[in-house]
Amino acid sequence: MDLQTLLGPRTLAAFLAEYWHRLPYSAAGQAAALCPLATWDVLERLVPRADADVLICRRNERCAGPPPRTADAVRPLADAGYTLLVRHAERHDEQLAAVAAAFARDLAGPVNIHLYCTPPGEFGFGWHYDAEEVFIVQTVGRKEYSLRKNTVNPWPLEETLPADMRYEREIMPLMRCELAAGDWLYIPSGYWHRGDARELAISLAIGVQPTTAVDLLDFLRHRALNSLLWRQRLPVAGPADQSAEAAAALRAIFQELARDLERQLRDPVVIGQFLAAIRRRAQGEA
């Protein structure tokens, strides 16, 4: 099951051009083939694994104490109103691993898959946004998603996500989308969202790490390690009364470095090497 299968008649190229990084998108019934991959049976099979990353929460509050490690402990927690979350479920299930690999191939980004189970009338997490591109696949029950474009912190990065996201500052209008089993929803990175279960709801959240301009800086830094130009020693800043001389020396060096950067960014070979590095990262290669 790859993204093109979920898109049905809409081509992957059209989806990327019209919605990717831009707008939410949903489709009814197109994800029916994925429903068997996230059920009560799957949840009860994954939770007891010693290496499973299980999180229990209700209305933005994590459950105190250790996570459940037996199948019998799962249903009482759901009955008590708690959302059960198995993070990185693709690490413990071959079929989910295959889905992750297909999305990584299509979208050239590292992929993780989280499995959620939320009881009726509840939500696990309140209003929040992710640095990843997120595909929600509803596999059991119904869940209503509320969405808002993010003007508080557009295009966030994983390493800079704040603890307080300041949702109260958002001014954009509200959108709603209800998913039934077999439906799916794309949420662009940075979009505010919250999911409320209308009945017992199980879903998969397929997160794709997007490529950013910061990744280009990391790529160029690796190249710079082999460059005498970039390894050159810079002038000593010296005492404050000599700052004008140090600034003049740096200005000349910076101009030389800027010319080198411009040359690299125009070089088709460098562009090809960057694309290849992004594809390797998506497949988990060094």
C-alpha cells in the first residue's frame, strides 16, 4: 500500500503540486486495505513487547505509572477514557514496515507510524502541530479532526518545537473533517489539529519528515570539511578597539565564501548529490 494507492485517480504528482506542504486533503474509503493493519488484535499484540514504546494519555495528561505490558491491561484503560498510543509501530510489524518503506520511497523522507486507540467522547492530545507531514488513516470507528492553519509558528522544525505552542494566539478559521474506517486525511506539517473520537477509534498516523533548507546547510557543511577554503582560519577578534580591523578582514573572507556557496548552489553535480543524499536518508542509510 503506497501513497498512490491511497490517492486513487488523483496522481501523486498532482497531490504534491496542489496539497503537499500547503493544504489538508482527505479521501473517503481509499484506505480500506489498511484497516486490518490497526485493530484491537494488533494493539494487544504490540503492547506486550518489551521494546514497544507505549504511551497512555487522556485530554493532554499522561497516565501516571508504567505503561501496560499485557493484552488484558489494554481494554480497561480504554474503558477508563485513556488513549493508547504505540509509537514507531512499524518497528514491530512487517506490514506496517512495508507501508513506511513505500511512503519513504514516494516522498523521500524518513517515516514513522504511530498507532492510536481513543475511546468514544475523548481525545488524547489537545490542539498541537507537528514538524512532520502527517497522514491519518482511520481503521476502526469514527473520529472528527479539527484543523487550523498555523500562523503562530509556520514551518516548524522538530528540534525547535516549543513546550507551549501558544494555540491561543492563532487567528485562522477552523476546519473539520470526520473520518470513518477506511478514510484518510493528510495534515501538512505545522497545521494545528486535534482529534475527537465519536466512537471507539483506532487509527494510524504516518509521519513523514520533510526536507528543509536546514538540511541543505547540513549537506554543505559535510562538503566543506574537505575544502581548504572553508577550513581556513579566521582572524582573531582581538580587543574591542580593534573590532573595525577584524570586521574588515572578515568581510573580505565572507565575500569569498559567498562566491563559493553561489558556485556550489548553481552546480548541477552538487544538486544531484544533494538529491541522492536525501533519498539515502529516507531509506535510513548513512
